[in-house]
Amino acid sequence: MADLQEEINKRRTFGIVSHPDAGKTTLTEKLLLFGGAIQEAGAVKSNKIKKGATSDFMEIERQRGISVATSVMAFDYRDRKINILDTPGHKDFAEDTFRTLTAVDSVIVVIDVAKGVEAQTERLVEVCRMRKTPIIVFINKMDREGKDGIDLLDEIEEKLGLNVTPLSWPAGMGQRFKGVYNIYKEELLLFSPHGKQVQDDILKISDLSDPILDEKLGSALATELREETEMMTGVYPDFNREDYLNGEVSPVFFGSAINNFGVREILNTLVELAPSPGSRKALQREVSPAENKFSAVVFKIQANMDPSHHDRIAFLRVTSGRFEKGKKLRHVRIKRDVVINNASSFMAAKRDQADSAYAGDILGFHNHGTIQIGDTFTEGEELKFTGIPNFAPELFRRVQLKDPLRAKALQKGLIQLSEEGATQVFRPMINNDLILGAVGVLQFDVVAHRLKNEYNVESLFEPVQVATARWLRFPDAKTEQDFLRKNEANVALDGAEHITYIAPNMVNLQLTMDRWPKVEFMKTREI
């Protein structure tokens, strides 16, 4: 038992979230670099990735220079097991991020110093706050001109609803940027452009009146740093780890990920301050990570990580106990026992065989169409974990085949891709149409691209008279039969065979809801 608790204490499982282009994937790469997990980071330039960034493994991500799927990376650092989940920043892929946030114990929010808090960041932080997930804020791109630091802290508090405490403060910005003073550790970190930061660039300064500050920064910048730091420590509360762990206060750091600057400090903070895996709520009870019996929940499914094998991988967050290769597990939803001999651990697109895993770790199980997001694997107990959301799509397209003989491959591809949760496929009860629903228009481009490249299916997406979809819940079998008979023109099955109402317009939806007050029309479905 002591060994199990020791392994749990070693784990740090966190997500990285931000608006697109704030530098999230770059920060992820540099954390891997400082953690010794990779030798050379991919450089993102002019929105194209010159050397494919480690965490963006799909072809379309390399072409567009954006992350469209969550990547999982695990490595060891300072006797800790770090699990990073790098999430899509683009709003069209927010669902993948929302679900990923259910699998982490803490979060780093990356903010561009020039752009400040952007809309997508607000949505993601709102989810973190609802779950009381501890947040660290990293203000990136300090080597460029941007917003005043004090104004930025006000903006973070106002727009994100976070209480912040700066644990570091910048000396200058843009061309005047000379470094960052770590208030928490009383250290001055000197900036060297072009990623040349080394350990020798850190000076221990417990008293800011020390003349070495003037020598290293110049008297004007040193005076500015002294005044602003004094004001910061007067206005913001001292850092309290318990408040951070309870999601009540967020430490703020400044740096420049592209230049490797401030990255080691973030990594060290995660090791020292971030939480190890905690308890998870199931419908039946609260599950402690230190329980001897293994349990895990599926939060993501990724099709074709290896396009040559058309494989589907289910990503699981271990919630308790220890996984061992060859262990017999219960797949709770389908009430079937399975023996897992080939689970995977991850380094982005690279997979290794996982012989063991503990609470907080992310595992990959091969999925032959039987595993769904939200599924639970246990050592026999009937557990169902809560809080993994599915959202009603906002945009719809009818899928048309260029080659009618590829109809079977099209349906297979659409259903497999919809298992990932970024898009949803609906099959109307009255015809053979396939309707694709998505939160954002970019998802249709991604699906078309992946159908062609991964399933050899060329397809067109054309407008369809569907405005919204709602999952249905009936009070009894008779109401269900009556409803389906009278509304068959607007009823479809989703990829997981759930009955769905597809409304041609919002007026129709409201009228139908008024006519059937006992039927539940759900915008979100907990998986």
C-alpha cells in the first residue's frame, strides 16, 4: 500500500489550454525539452511547422500549424512522472478540450502578452473553475511588445474570474526585456534571446536593493522592477498552496516559451506545488486513487494514430489502483471481461508498451468498436464516472459520396471519426442520409481530409435543413412509440445509437417541446 501511495505522489497530470497562437504547443515542446523527453523542439514559424511539432501528429495539423486533437506526453523529471495533455486551442475543437479537462488534476493557462485574455480562454477557464481545477497562468511572448503587466493581471481577474498572485515579475518587455524576478524563490532569471538560457543565468537576490540588480539590468530597469515588485507584493496576497490546490488562487509566471525562457520555472513549480492525483466521483461512490483495485475511465478516442493500420485507440485516465499487463478487467458498460495485453503509454504520436500504470497515468487501449467515451474499466465493480460531456452540434451538413461504391467505407469512417467526439453522425430514420454535426466549420474540413487520407473516401458536404439536435429521454415506452411514430421525419440515431431529434429550425423545436412536455430534449448528454 505504501508503494501505491508513493507512486501516486510522484504523478503530476496536467493540461495546457489557451487561445490559438498563444504559444501553447511551443510551451509543451519546451517542457518536453527541459524534461529531457526530446532532444530538439519543433519550431512553429509563419503558422507552418518547419519540423513537425512533436505534439501535433496528424497530417492536417502539420499543414495548418494548429492543434486539432489532444496529445498525451509522459516523461520523468526530478523523480516525478509528468503527464502532459496538450489540447486543441481552436474553438471548433473545444469539445475535445472539455473532455480532456476531466482527465487532469491541474491546468496551465497560456496567455499572449500582446493579445491578453481571449474568448476561447474564457470558455476553457470557466470549465476549470466549475471543476475547481488548480490553475497556473503563464504569460508568454515577453520578448515582444504587449500589454502592461498590471493591466494584464486586472484583465485576468476580471475576464477569467480568477484570483491571481504573481510569483514572478518581468523586467521590461519587448526589446527592453531583460529577465524575470522570481518573487517566490527570490531569484533573478536573466534573459538571453534565441533560447540560450542556462542554469548560470539565475542569480539569488533576496534583497532587491542589492546593487547587482543595477549592474545586470541597468539602473532605470532595476528601479522599475523594484517599484513594481513592491507594489505587487502589497496588492496581491502571499501565495498559499492550499488556496491554489482548492482552485481559489492562481499563481502567475512570465516568460518566452520560444526562447526557452521561464519554462524550467514552470516545470519546477508543477513538480513542487501542483497536486498529485485525487479522488474521482462515480455515480455509485467516491473513488480514491490509493484503492488497491484498478479503475479507469475513457475520456477520448482517437482514430488512425497509425493510418497504415486504421487503428483506434481509447485514451483512459487511471483513477485507482495499479494496471498490470495481462490483468483481467471488467468493461462495465457492455458487461464483458477482457484481458489487456497490449496497453500503450504515449509520447505524442510515439507509443510504447505499458507494463504498469497508476492513478493519474494515461493509458491507450486498442478499440475494435466496442469502447466509447465515458466507458469504465474496473476489476469487477460496477462504476460509472460522471462529468464527461457531449454537446449538441451547432452546424450540420449532409454527406455526399463521389463514388457510390464507397458507401460502406464512408459509414465506417464517419462512425469511427465521430467516436472521437469532435463530430457527430446522425442517421435519419426515414432515409439513408448521413448527416454530420459539428460545433465549428473547421471540423468539416478535418473530416473530409481524414476520410480521403485515412479511409480512401472522397466526399462532399452540402447544406441540410437541420438547425439543431437534441437527445431525447422518454418517461415510458408508450410515449416513446407515440413520439417516434408522429415525428419520424425529424428523428435520427447518433453514432452511439441514441435517439435524437433533428429540428429544421428553432421554431419547430420549440413547438415540438411544447407538444411533448413529458419528453426531455437535452442539449448536452453526459457520456
